[in-house]
Amino acid sequence: MQFYRGLSGIDSAVFTSLAISLFKAQYGQGQWGGALVIVALLTGFAGKIGIEMTMGSTIFADNIAGGYVLVPLAHALEGCVGLACTLAGSTRRNRD
């Protein structure tokens, strides 16, 4: 990959981080409907990445014209970064 601008990867990390934070809040308050919606959104995000990796192209953008090669992998990795940062932040707050 010659160029990677990173905005969609950053969006993936922010989305995952926000979704996990909201899920923990909803689950902790016993609001099962909200928690289920968040699980559905995260499942959709993971499914989108899985479909893109299987097809070898992106769903919402023309990766051939843009010269993008490994965008689904970048989204998956950035989603994992968002998850890790959120979990690490909540662990740190619990110790304080």
C-alpha cells in the first residue's frame, strides 16, 4: 500500500471505543435493549469487515480507483486498537 490516509481507520477505532464504552454503561445499568442495539452495531461492523476481506474490496468506496489494497485489514486492526484502548482505560480507572 503506497498511501494510507487513515481517516477511516481512525473512525473504526473511535466507533469501536465508543460502542464498547456505551455497551459497558448500558449493561452496567441493566438496560438490555440499549446493550443489544450496541452488540448489533458491533456485529454489523465486524460483518462488514468480514465481507470486505472475503470479497477483496470495500463496500462503501471504490478501492480500485483509489488505489487502496488492505483497507479492510486496517479497519479490523484499528477496531482492535479502539477496543484495547477502551479496555485499558477502564482498567486504569478502576485501580485509581
